[in-house]
Amino acid sequence: MAATVYKEPAPLLDRENPLESMMSRFNVAAEILGLDEETYNVLKTPDKQVIVHIPVTMDNGKVRVFEGYRVIHNTILGPSKGGIRYDKNVYLDEVKALAAWMTWKCAVVDIPYGGAKGGIICDPTTMSAGEIERMTRAYTLALKDVFGPDRDIPAPDMGTGPREMAWLMDEFSKTVGMTSSAVVTGKPLVMGGSLGRTEATGRGVMVATLAALEKLGMEPTEVSAAVQGFGNVGSWASKLLFDKGLKIKAISDISGAYWNDNGINIDEAIAYKNAHGGRLEGFAGAVPMDADELLVSDVDVLVPAAVEDVITEHNAPYIKAKLIVEGANGPTAASADPIIYEKGISVVPDILANSGGVTVSYFEWVQNKQGFKWTEQMVTERADRIMTDAFEKVYAVSQKYNISLRIAAYVVAIDKVAQTYKFRGGY
Ligand code: GLU
């Protein structure tokens, strides 16, 4: 039987296009910076977009062809960096937006990387480990001339983790005939992963939240929060905020949302999730609530740490939180920005709030290149300092121009990349 390309149905029609959301913020920041047309055109367009079709023999013996992407947004600051997403709703415009966000993210935290992102349209929850391994290896082989420790360095994203990064590292190493640890980050600890990488994004969210609360004059122990998403980012952010004394009143995952007015014991929630197939369903420490309600629930801090476009012009008017800290990439559609700004809600944007992950990825890469392992204390102290410095820089720019933290973060990032481009020059 002829192989067919596996494609899930198109994304929901009412979902805003993340590339347009990214571009509308980019345009505002470019205007503030007075970016010249030449640089504007260079920065708005991805350098390279690769589409691959990967034949994979499934466990039933049939060959299925998966569509995969790798978008290199740009490499002005250094080799491109960014995760690989396995999800049935992956599409090219989303990967392009995510790649550009990586460029801005790396620039905001001042690490020497450009931006990239990859994805495969697939549903890993319905695939066996063997199928995912074959798909990962085939994707790596198809992109062997794109990836490289000084060229383009992937990492985990939604639907991928250390296991997939190990396969990628092994497959790439075979193609170059030597072990190439620094080609990918987010690897298992035993094979060159960094201490502190697993919790890095959630930890950065915690550091950013505390920094923002301080500016708002709010005491962490008197603050309540709702966290959407209980995957790597959401669960670690919840846990670390809980440890700092915040009352986490709501959490959610794919199975639904859960509320406890007295605060959820996050240690218990994580233990429950780990013992129940990675899901919160049936967790007795909170009562089920409507998943959409979580975003507009009565809390001080809202941490969207799941997917893009969950805060839109439709629910933004009803948000009660005073502070939003974006653990996910692109959780707020551009249409919601003015509503949130008008309401006086502070937003620590994705390209700042979740940059702790790529920061520790950078540390992992440095350790691989040094051939020297850092202690956990070295990793967390350095990562926390980078996050705090980046927050202060963005905050100062927001005060200077009287703009939101989001636009300020774009201004900081675009300014750095544009200045570097000017020094490097074009043709
Ligand atoms: N996927 C993560 C992100 O969106 C991490 C990327 C990386 O570590 O390269 O920031």
C-alpha cells in the first residue's frame, strides 16, 4: 500500500495566528526603536524553513509518512537554538512564530544564540516508544545538515523530553562519526545533561514572578495564583511558587482544572500526577472547576503554562489577576494586549518569563564544550542572576518609554539583534 502523509485536521478556525501575533508586537517595538527598513526586513523574515517528510515503519508494519519542520529564524547572535515540538496541531506559521520568539528570548537574556524551532505533526500519546524513536532518528537524519553544535542546537519542547534528545544526539553522532554532545540540550543527566535543566523554565517563571511582585509591592506570602498546565513548566512553576509561600488556588492539565480556595498542596498534586499516569484526574486535594474558568478566576497571579492563544479578546475583559506571567510561548493573542493594558494588568511576557529554560540549555552546551560539569548551585545561581538582570533591564525600558513589559522585552531584544546586524553587515 502506498504510504500517505500523516496530517491531523487543520487547527481550530478561531485560533489567532501566532505569527501574526508575534509580528504585531514586533512592529510596535520596531516603531519605538525607529528601526530602518533594511534591518526590519532582515529581522522579520526567517533565514531558512525546512520541510521534511519522514517515512516511519509503524508497529503494525505499515509505513506512515510524517511531516516535520525546522525553521531557523536567524543566526545574527550565534548558532540557532530552539526546541522540537511533537503535537498533532503543529503547523508551519506556528513554528515560524516560535522560532522568532527564540531569537527574541535569547537576545533578552543576552545569551549568544539565534532562534529556531522544529516540529513534527504527530500525536505522541498514541505512538509506542519504538515508533517515536524511529521517527526521531529519521527526523534527525533528514536534518543532519541543518543541526550541528555550532550551527543549530535543538532542545525539548511540547511532547518531547530527555529521551528524544538522547536519540537525536545518538543519531547525529553517528552521521558525524563521533560523539557530539553539544548538538542538543535537555539530554538525560547521565549523558551530558545539565543539573537544573528539568526545572529551569519553571524556576525562571518563579524568579520572574517574584521580581514582578516586588515592583507591584505585593508580598509573595499574601498572594494567590492559578497555573494553567501541569506539564514540565506548569508543575515546576507551581511547585517553586508554592515553596515561596504563594497560595496556588487553581491548577489544570489535559484532564481538567482543579480549585481549592485554601490553596492546593502542590507536592501532593505532583505526587498524585506521577502515580496516576501523569494526569491530575481524581486528585482529592481540590475540586474540579471549568477549565476556561481558571483563566478568569479570582486570583492575584495568573500563570498560563500550556499552549498558545488561551488569553484572547474574548476572555481578557474578565481576567481578575493583577499579574500574568507567561510560562508558555505565546499564550496571549495580540488582540488581548490592549484590553489587558487598559485594565492595568502587568504581564511578564513569554520571551522573558520562560527564558530560564534556554538559559540553562546554554549552560548545558557550555558544559559539553568545556567537558566540565557544573554543580547545581553554579547552574541555579547563574540562571537566577541572568533572569533577574533581564527582568530589571526590561522593566527599566518599560519605564523609560512608558510601555508594557511585553513591548519593552521586544525593544530590548530587537535592539540587540539589530545592533549586532549592523556590525556584522550584509552583502
Ligand atoms: N523549548 C524551550 C523554549 O521554548 C527551550 C528551548 C531551548 O532550550 O533551546 O524556550
